[in-house]
Amino acid sequence: MNVPTLGTNPFSNIEQLVQQYMAIERQPIARLQAQKGEINAKISLYSELSDQLSSLQSKAEDLLEDDFFLQNSATSSDTSKLTATAGTSASAGTYEITITDLATAHRVASEQKTSDWTYTVAAGETHSFTISYGSTTFTIELEGGDTGQDYTLSDIRDAINAEAEEQGSEVYASVVDNTLIIEGELGASNAMSFEDVTGTVLQSLDVIDATGTIQHELQAASDAHFTVNGLSVTRSQNEDIDDVIEGVTLNLLAPTSEAVTLEVSRDTSAIMNGINDFISAFNDLMDYLNEQTQVDPTTYTRGALAGDSLVSFVKRQLINYVLQSVSGVSDDNPSSLSQIGITFDEDMHLTVSDSGTLNEYLSENPQAVADLFQLSDGVAQRIYDLLNPLTQSGGTIEEQKEVLQDQVESIDDRIERLEAMLQRREEQIRDELVSLQQALIAAVQQQAFMQSLLYGIGSISF
């Protein structure tokens, strides 16, 4: 007797069935994650765009410095003997400079002492001495304390240096070969004198005798002596001498055997470097914008910023601001960059197409070039004013990134809610399948029981 059966258990692998079902249910989350990835990519792109814009803005800002186009240079024919810098107030010229003597600092020494030498200050006593030069006097005190104190050469050195630093003095003490050396400030007027006020610290060191006379002078204080175009000059310093040639700071390094020539002129090289940096930053930005906004005519592949209205506006304005004339320039002065040799090439890259004209203006009429960049509607000022609202803290690009970041956070919230819902759904599906499996098993067991009864009845004979 043939009895039909329920067949193979379709619920034998519940977990596989659950995961297959949930893969379908999770498709909305996958779409949200893809959308989130696209938004994050655009946030990164806006950060990259901001960096590119900031680079050009920074170079434009350099050109807007008040004295940028008035920079001067000072060139020495022998930098081992003389160096100099020239400010914007310096006049072009040539100067013959001879250096006879450098300024020196007063330097005195103690007697050489043994390595274990000390000076003792008794308990409760204070021994002090003064160092004087020019209009300055400061006092060094050695304390005996409650039990007395022995002071080494190093201790006395440190006490001198600490007090000098506190007083803002350049007096400096050192210990060389068990000898205390005290050095003052440069210049003849800064010759030092010493006095033991209480105790005999300096006399014990043999820096001075009982009359205050210096015992070991290593170097006298003296001024620098030099000539500029035959005029004799004396100064108490060797460096940062800024009151001899107007707008020029001199640094005397060594006496000369012959005159050193100092050339002061317009620093066209530094100015050109700044203009070239601006041009390079402009071209780099335009290349970046073109790459990000291009549309391939064959494949119709679009750049990441293609169709972005903000980027299109910036591109258009940058080109216009370079091409437009500048108002407010003086009569007969150039009113556009093209008139000083800066133009677009065939690839729409800004370039110095006539360096001769530009250098001529920089040398002979730098203010004309400055006006083209620095006037209220000058090229550098226009570009700075265009880019600053975009790149500044809280500016347009930052606001746009915040909008996009809000979208990312909104998507994260939706994903989190969906994940929680799907987790409950997964548990529900699993429970339902387990129930179906248990029902099926019960049915199979009942079928088996019925079959056994049927087969048993069929085997009984009468």
C-alpha cells in the first residue's frame, strides 16, 4: 500500500533562509550608504577646492602688502666683510665702504685659581660688588645664609649672569681654565668699572686691587671706525647700524684692506618671484577647476563639480578679473596686465609674455605695477575680495560643507533606525521559520505514525 509523504524539510537551514531574506530587506540601507559615500566624497572635494582657492588668495594677499612693489636690495661685493639690508625708504645708489676697526667689548679676567678655590661668606653676612658701565650699574650679592656659604668660580659666574639678565644687561661672565672672565657691551662708552661694596669678592679674585684698579684687562672697549664714500663714521656697534645710510642697515663683519662696494637698488627679483608665485597659483587653480568641471564629449563623463553653480561663477570671475581694466590708475600708466606683459596663452594659462616690459616697469615705475594689483579694483584686490568670502571661517564653502555634513548625519540617523527595525524583523522572521519548522516536524512525525498504523493494519490476516 503506497502512502504519500511530506518530502524533504525546506526549513532544514533556517539561518541561510533568514540571511537571504534580510539581504533583500537591507537594500534600502545599501542605497543610503552609497548616497552617504557620494556626499562624503563631495565634502572632501569642497575641502580640496578650499585649499586651492586659499593658495591663490594667499599669493594675492602677498601682492597686497603695502611695500611689496617697493622692495629694495643691498648687495655687498664682499659678504665676509660687510652685509646689508635695504628698506623701502632706501634710495638707489652705490657706496664705497672701508672698515678700519670693529667695535669691541671690554673684557677683564681674574687671576687663575686652583680647581678647589672658593670664596667664603660667613653666616649671616652678605658680600656684594658692583659692575658699572655707561649709565648702568648693577649689584651682585653673595649670601652667607644661616651656616655660611662657600662660592666657587662657577657660582660667582652664575650670580653675575643671573643679575645681568634680570637687569637686561649684555654683560656676560664665563669660566675658562679656572679663570673668571667678565665681558661687557660693545663700544668705548661701555668700558666697565668694578667695586667691592661689602666683602672682598673681586679683590680675592684679583679682578681689581684695593684701589679698584683692574688687574687683568684682556680687551679694551672700543668703537667701530669705518668710512662711507670717504666720510669717517664712528659707532658703538657692529651690527644693525641703521642711522648712517637712509633706509639701509649695515652689518660690519671684519676690517677691510680695500673698499667694499655696496649696491642699493630695486629688488626686482623678489617682486618678480611674488608675481610668478601669483601666476602659478592662478594657473593651478584654473587647471583644477577645468578638470573638475569638464564633460567628456564622447562618453559624457562629468567631472565631480560639473554643473556646480558656485564653481562656474568662480571660474568666470577669475578670468574676468584678470582681463578687466583697472580704474583709478594715473594718466599714461598701464590699466591692464596685458600692458605690462602679463597675458593668457593659447591654453588660457596666465603667463609673463613680455618679461622685458615688466622688468622695465618694475625698475623705473614700480608704482604703476603696484596700482594694477593693489588699487581697490586692482587684480590682486579683486581676486582676494572674491575668494575671501568663500574660504574664510564660516564662509560659503564651509557653510556648504556643513549642509552636506548635516545630510550625512541625517542619513546616519535613518540607517540607524533601519538597522534597529531590521534587527527586530530578522528576529521575527527567524521565529516564524522556527515555528514553521517545528510544525513541519510535528506533521512529519504524525505522518510517520499514521503510516506505521496503516502498515500494521495491512499485515493482519483473517
